[in-house]
Amino acid sequence: MKTQLFKLSFLLFVIYSLTACNDEKPAEIDKANVEEAKRLEEERMRIEEEKLAMDAEKKTMEETKEKDRIKAMEKLERIFQNVSSVHVSVSKSYFHDAPDFSTKRKAYLVRNDEASLLRTRNGFGFVEFYNYDTNKTTSGWMSLTDIEANNAEGY
């Protein structure tokens, strides 16, 4: 609708410009103006089509990226499916209130801290960490990318 309105406005402007010039200009100049207006309109249409194609390609890429993210998350969850003991594999891994990165807490574990993995969801594992120094348990969601499974002999 906007495109058609723009085309109509543009053509009316061209026609008005041509008629406002009176008949003092030769017919060749009027013809050149009309041809230039047509050329400009064709160029605008070509650019608009390219933009639509780029928008469609961007949307496809975003959908593919989201599918890949979900596949990676599901793969991680399968890896941790039968795991109950884990350790932190990064320098610092934060707890979250929910299996979502936007719920990050101040509490964290450091590399090699061991914890119990209770369940997984959305690329996160719900872990419980017992601090023997303070005799306190801290639990929450932790990114599965930050932890590794402990094997039978330790990690």
C-alpha cells in the first residue's frame, strides 16, 4: 500500500513538474525527464526487491541458527541424562534462579567444584553444591556448558 502510494505520489510530482515548466522547454527535455523518472522508479523497485530478498534470507538464517541452538541444547541434555555427579569446568559458573540466562544470581562455583546434578532443562542443569567449610547447601540452575560429568574414578 505504501509502495503504491509512493509510486503514485512520485508520478504526480513528475507530471506536475513537467507541466509547471510551461512549454518553454523543448520536447526532448520533457521526454528525458520522463525517461529519467521511469529509470529512477525502476531502480527504486529493484532496490526494494533486493531488500525483501535480504530480509527473507536474514529470517531463514535466524531460523536456522535457532534450530542449531536447540539441537545443541538437546545434545547436551542427552549427554547429562544419566549423570548425577558433576564438576565445574570453567573458571567461574554462576547459579541461575531458572533455566534461563536472564536469571543469573551472585552465587557461583569455581573450576573443579563438585556438585550433584538433579535434572536438566533448556540447556541448564539443576545442581546442588554442599560447602563443607560452611556446612551449607547452595542449589540452582547452571549452564550445562560450564560443567562436566564426573567419571567413576573422579574427573
